[in-house]
Amino acid sequence: MKNFTKGLWKNHPVFRQLLGMCPSLAVTTSAMNGISMGLAVIFVLFFSSLVVSLIKKIVPHQVRIAVYTVIIATFVTIVDLFLKAQFPEISRALGPYIPLIIVNCIILGRCEAFASKNNLRSSLSDALGMGFGFCWGLFLLGSIREIFGTGSILGIMIMPANYNPLIIMILPAGAFLVLGLLVAVMNKIEE
Amino acid sequence: MKEVIRITSVLTLVCIICGLLLAVVYGLANEKIEINKEKRIEEALTILAPEAINVEELTIETETIYKLSNQKRNLIGYGFIASGQGYQGKIKMLVVTDKLLEYIKGIEVVESLETPGLGAKIQKDPFKNQFRNLSITKDIICIKNDTPKESQIKAITGATVSSRAVVNTLNKRIKRIREILNKN
């Protein structure tokens, strides 16, 4: 249980460990993109941790990173093909960022730091905790940027009609601003 | 020596298993992906030429051209795919022209990897609508300032590369399609 909850708050991958910055900043132009990316990462993280934890005893120490990378790449490609086949809209919106999950350091980081040293049960709860933590982090980032950048949330208009969208919020600079503020808020709460 | 064999065999085994798994998933997904791509082109055709009831797919000199005709089976124009290098990756568009290749009826981006918020605006109306009824008797020119005149397109602010890529791809492609259609 502790393995699960630490990823959600105390060791939050985005706001506390500052891992996986590339997807966090790049895809969160809308809340929906944030959730889709988060779900894809949960899937990859869960199955990679599962496999890595199962084969930890037979993988030679010298080639462990290569083996983990092959495993992660396999699951990422499966997600990519699945989205292209079933959800072409989401696949188009996320574009090249899905294949880039391969180099998302949260996944390799959790495989190396946790799944390869712990039993299956703890590894899976750790993966799910980190995955859901990443997911809500991206959803929050995406929501804030979408609300101020376009005046809507999940595609539904919520700001008054005369609201003038702050374009900077959906540009890369907005991503850094919102992330910085959220990290500051997290630090303040934890103090 | 024993160690080398162990390392090599584990790595090979992992790669083989992953490869097989991917082959299976690819086999299951590929058909659906191809259907989705075709559907996207069909959708784009309906948007650009709603009056085209009959669409005939021609293959001339390895190029695919959609011959569009209305209810009375009169030829109203041609549709074809134009793709070229954009800022981050390939831009693939569907173009619909009149039957004499004198003007473009419209373009629709079917695939692109341009920057969200900047280059991705090539898919949005303000940019796309500039191509509606655009004369193509001369090459299209992409301009940065001023109001665009005949055969001119105003580039998206902050995404000149993407805008130029669209225009250049179109010019090249229209030339080629014109050659093919004149010959046949």
C-alpha cells in the first residue's frame, strides 16, 4: 500500500522527482491530451515493471539497461499501434510523443530503481502509484493550460464569451510557467 | 567465456520474444490502421467537395488521382494526395481542384507532425481557407507581410517554415498532376 501511495503524492514523479519533463511539458496543451498520455504511461509502466520484476534473477547485471529498454520499447510500440487502430484522433493529437515514451525516464527509472530489486507485488503497486501520479499531474497541468489558453476544459467552453484566451498558456512557455507554479505550490504544502 | 555466452543468450532471447510479440500485435492492428487512413481521406473528400457523388480512383503512372463527378456524372474536378517535408516531419494533404486545374477548391491536412499551437495551425480554418478557390494558373507564392493577392498565401506568424512547406509541396504536386493529366 505504501508503495502505491508514495507515487501519488510524497514521491510524485512530476512535481517531486521532476522526472518525465519532456512529455509533461510538451503534450499538456489540453486536459484530454494529458489524460491520454497518462494512461499510455500507466500501461507501459505496469507491464514493464511486471516483466522486469519477473525476470530480474536471470538478467545479467551488465546488460540490464539494454534488456529493460527493449522491453519498454515493445510495450510502447504496442500502445502506439493500439491507439492508431482504435483511437486515430488521439493518436494524431499526441503525434510523435507516444513513441517517445520509450525514453521517458520515469519508466526506466522505476524499472531500474524499484522493479529490478523488489518482488512482483510491490513492483506492481509502485508502478501503478507512479503511473497514476503521473497521470493526475498531467491532467492538472493540461487543465490549467487549457482553461487559460483556450477558455475551455475537455473541449467544453467554461469561460465567459468575452474571455480573451492567453495564447502563451498553450505555447511551450506556458508549460514551464504552470509547472513551476505547481512545483512551488507542492513544496509549500509539504513544508 | 561462460559469462559472455550467458549475456548474449539472455539478450538474444529477450529480443526474439519481444520481436514475436510485436509481430503478432502488428498483424492484428495493421488492417484497422490502413482502414483508418482511407477513412480520413474519404472524410476530407466529403468536406472539400460535398457535391462529388461519384469518386473514381485512377492510377496513372503510379500516381493515385480521384476523379470527382456530380450526380449527373459530369466531371467537376480532381482530388489527389500531396505530401512533403514539413518542419518536424511529413505533411500529407488532400487537394481538390476544378476539372481544368485552374484553381484549388480546398486542401485538408490528413497527416502532420507540426508543432502544436504554431505549425499545427496549417490544419486550422484561417490558414486552410486561404486555399479556397485559389488560382493555380501560376505558382502559389507564400508571403509574410501585406495582404495576399491572387495566387498568394499569407504565412502563419511564427510558423513560416510549415506554411512554406505546404505551398512548395502543393506547387510541385500540381505541376506533376497537370503533366500526367495532359498526357492522358
